[in-house]
Amino acid sequence: MELKTARLTLLIDPNKKVAFERLCAQQDLTPSQVVRQLIRDYLAQHGVQYVGSGLIANESPPADDVAPPRTKPPSKHGAPVPGKRHTGLTGG
């Protein structure tokens, strides 16, 4: 299992944060799940290879940390939003 012990702190507009949290809730995702997926997508887009902490080089990440393929194309004004996942889980 990939370890999730590093913290990333960022500052954003408070209204944007509320809108992001609302959208995540509507998609039954936590903000952390969405941000982790955006980071994985960004690394893959730029060809960056890495082995997640706690994983063996050929081991796959756990299913709860892998988002399905996007259902919408990236927007012109920001990062793409992963599709809704139906895992039955609310935590992340």
C-alpha cells in the first residue's frame, strides 16, 4: 500500500476552496483524492516515473487510490476534473 504521510500545503482563494470542496462532495470524492489524482496525471503527462512509498516497483497502487478514466476533456482554464467514482467509500 502506498504511504500517505507527506503533507502539501497550498494557499488558494477561499471561494475557490468552497467550490472545489462542494464539487468533490457531489462526486463522492474527498479533496485529497482529487488532488492526488491530479498530481499523478501531471507526473504522467510529463513522463515522470516514480515508485510510490511502500510499493514494490511492479506492484499496482490500491484500487481506492486510482481514479477511472476522465469523462470530460481538460478545460481551457484549468486542470481536468476526474470522473465520478462509485466506490461506496467516503473517506480517503
